[in-house]
Amino acid sequence: MDKVAVGQDTARQGPVRQGRLRRALQGRRVRQTDTDPGRGATAAAPPDDLRDARADRLLVIACGMIAREVLAVKERLGLGHIDLTCLPAEYHFHADRIAPAMDQAIRKARQDGYRHIFVGYGDCGTGGMLDRVCEKHGVERMAGPHCFAFYQGLQTCAGVEDGDMLAFYMTDFLCRQFDAFFIRPLGLDRHPELIGDYFGNYEKLVYLAQTDDPALDAVAQRAADMLGLAYERRSTGYGDLVPGLARAAALP
């Protein structure tokens, strides 16, 4: 796979959701429910035999928001030699934390015996800082500015991004965590009158569906109704995550 160059995919970070809403959620603790994997963890140094076993495996260090999807693709493609660890999903709202945390995670992975590492992130608002970390350690990441792009496929996303500038994106993860990631941190359960302040600049809610789950469809539709936005559902599946992981898993 070609390495991602520093600064690639950083010029267009997507709709206005990267602005006011992200700033509003910074500094507010997100209490993620236990329905999704993807929380960081630390452990003691492994014994030498475990380090040796890891040398021929691929470690994916991903955003907690895509942990379930990485595991689904791993199972679909039969990639039994992939291990997964994640940075906290709430870094979605704290892009400045991603690159330093990834640098630390890669250092630890090397100490734990992993020679092959793949970063399960787009640029994700880091302004090229994540690319610098990847280049420093000689690892690659998912191509694209963010998961909303690689779920749709980068070519498809490029074709709709102008029409989506005022779109609020949701994924399967964000449907499952809608209350934990938006409603409670923003206080909208207590002060629904603030919905217009936070979401007034959006025109539509676009649900990028990784799976066909009527329960998640219902969450997305209710969210659009509550926020006063037009609703659109796009069935994306796992998009570029499938070929991206397949290429990363083809170890030399």
C-alpha cells in the first residue's frame, strides 16, 4: 500500500460539524456505553514467547468508533492474524489528542513485539499531525480525511461532499451512542431549547449505515426528527475499510 503523505486529505475536513459542535463537546466527558469495544488499556510487558508470537501478526491501532467494524471485516475476510487495540472513541471530539496518543501506542506496540502495525484512522482533524507520527514510525493509515469518507468510499465521498457541507453524519456507532455522545454531554436531555444553537447550521442528517439494522435506522430517524433536520439514509457497508485492511494484512 502506498504510504499516506504528510498533509494528504487534510484540506477538506467535511461539513460544519467539525466546528461549533466539536468545540461545544470539548471538555465535556463522554460516558460511552458498553455496547461497543474500543477503550484504551495498558498492560505489563509481555514475556518473550508472546513477543515472538506477535512479530508475525498485524496490530491495528484504531479509533474506538470503528472497533466493531474492524472486527467485522477481520471476520469476513478471515484475517486471523490481526490484533486490535483502540484509542478512546471520544477523541473524535479532541483531535489534538490523537497524534500524541498514537505515538505512544505505537511505541508500546513495538515494545510488545509487533513489527507490523496499521493505523485505523483517517486524518480525523489532526491537520497532518497523525501523518507525521505515521512517517516517524514507518507505518501506514487508512487513506482519507475521516471515517465518514472511507465508509462511503473516497471517490463517492468526493462526489457528494459539496452537497454534504451542511450535513450531520451518523454511523452505526453514533446511532448506538447518540445519547452518550451528543444528548447528555450537550445537556439536550435537560435543555432541548439548545438544539437550535448546536444544530441550527445543519440542513440534513445523513445516516451512513454499515449494517441493515432496523433498530439503528429508527434511532437515526428519531434523531433527525428531534434535531429538525431532513433525513437521508445511505447504505455504505464498510466501504474502503475492507480493501484497506486487506492490503494492510498482506504482510511481507
